[in-house]
Amino acid sequence: QVQLVESGGGLVQAGGSLRLSCAASGRFFRNVYMAWFRQAPGKEREFVAGVTWSGGSSRYADSVKGRFTITRDYAKNTVYLQMNSLEPDDTAVYYCAVRESTSVVGTTTPTSYNYWGQGTQVTVSS
């Protein structure tokens, strides 16, 4: 079992920045894929960014490329999402997720993930 705890959400003005954190604990193995998803009211959960925990390239949704960066801290078992140039359309609950597979197939599909955090609210005002 893996536990994920997100933090770092909040209210920010358009153009501002936030950094989200996701701390993993429990039976956490290195051969996993970690990702951030978000869900706005009335919308489906969507992939934001992801990275193979043991190394490799990261992947981003087109809507956040050039503005968001996903990184990981091995010593802390934590993955981060640095969000810059935030826009009102970025307003959503952001979730951290772990997938017990490093296959590139399905990385943007929420149902392919095994563990989820509780979510953290990000609100961007115009």
C-alpha cells in the first residue's frame, strides 16, 4: 500500500506561482510512474504532468507546457509540481497519483493509476 499526501495549494492571482508537493510513504518502490492530475468543477479529471520515478523524461499536457515543471526528490520520496504563469483556467483540485508500471501506454489515463492522494485546491483569480 502506498500513501500520498499533497500540499501547497492555495489562492493566487493570475500570473503568479505555486509549488505543489506530494510525499509518498508505505510500500513505495522505485519502478513506478508518478503524475499530477487535476479536476475542475463539472469536468473530467485530466493529466497534467508525469515522470518515471527512477529517471527518464517527463511528460506534460499541452495546456501547461512551458509553465509547469515536475521534479522529484529521492531522499524525501517527494514529487513536486512547480506552476508558473498561472491562469484562471488552471483552477482545479490537483491530485498526485502513482502507477505501478513505467510503460508509456496509459500514462495520461486516470484509471491506469493505482494510488491517489486526497487532492489540494488551487484557485487562480483573474
